[in-house]
Amino acid sequence: MKESLIKIAVKNRPKKRSSLIGFLGSHNKGISKKDIDSIVEHLLKKKIISEENGVIKYSF
């Protein structure tokens, strides 16, 4: 999942959690919404992304 996000220009990366979930779902067909939610939580735990005031920030 991280690889998909790295390929996107910084200014074009999803800025909200719902946009990020939609992006990951559209680029990874066959993965359930529950699994995508788990992936987002994993990225937050590993501090690959952070969320501040509803805005996603990337740390890679």
C-alpha cells in the first residue's frame, strides 16, 4: 500500500482519511473495506502517516 502512495506526487496524495480509504480501495480491488481500515490503522501505528485535525500527513 505504501508503494502506491509513494508513486503519487506529494501535492496529489489523499488529504483526508475517507479519500485515503477510497484511493486504497480503488487501487487494490478485492480487498474489503474492513481490511483497508485495518491497513490505514497500521500505517498510523507505524507512523508512516499521521492525522492532525482531519488531515493526513505522510512521513516517507
